[in-house]
Amino acid sequence: MIPLSLGGTNHRENIISVPGTISKSEHALIHKILNINYDLIRSYRKRTNHLLYTNYVEVTEQKKLHDHYFKNLHLLPAKLIDVHASHMLKLVNRFQADHCVAMHVQGMRGKSSLARFRYFLFSYHESMFIVAKRIEALVFVKK
């Protein structure tokens, strides 16, 4: 799903190479199509590695990186887009449960897998912004 180098997690919701989900050739195809320039990753790290806590800047940079990484998702076969959409929904739900974010994400029945994925990715980023705002409020408490 979201590679660790792009701020992904080790949670099972973020891993789509589970045996039986996709084949090795499909996994290789994902890496081939959703490849991202290393310079973008390095630039992201330069802008965020010094941060001590999650904040608006880090989430904004991660969002840019994710948007760039998934821009070619539409080039994948429909099955793989559907797998990405279902795992992104699971990832959003996990993130929201872990961080007590009360933002209901609907399944979007009848929409294409690509539209569902984009909505779930948007919801993931919005949840991250909510958490970053909470952390910044705790860090910058006025005395």
C-alpha cells in the first residue's frame, strides 16, 4: 500500500502482499507502475526528518508524496485498484481507531474502485491533519 519510505506503517492493513491477495507478478507490476523518483523521497526526508512530532508540515509533505506516488494507480488492472481501495479503507479505519478520530468513512457503494481509493486516501490525509492539529495544540499550549 503505502511504502515505509513514504510514511507507511507495518500494520497488516498496509500490506497487500499477503499470500493469496495478489501474485508475485502483480506485486512486481505495482512496483513498476507506482515507482517514484528517489529525489522526491530524499526531498521529503530533508524537510521532515528534523521534526520531533507529527505536525502540519509533515502531513502536508506526506500528502504531496502520496499523491505523487498514487498518480499512476489508474494504470493498474482493475483487480489491483480494487485491492488498493479495500486496503486503504482498512488503513483509514485502523488509523482513526488508533488515534481516536471520530470521522466516519463510508464504503461508497456503486463508485469505481479508483474513486473509492481516492476518497479513502483523502480521508486518511484528513485524519492525519486532525491528529497533527491535536499534537500541535498539546505542544504549543499557551501559559
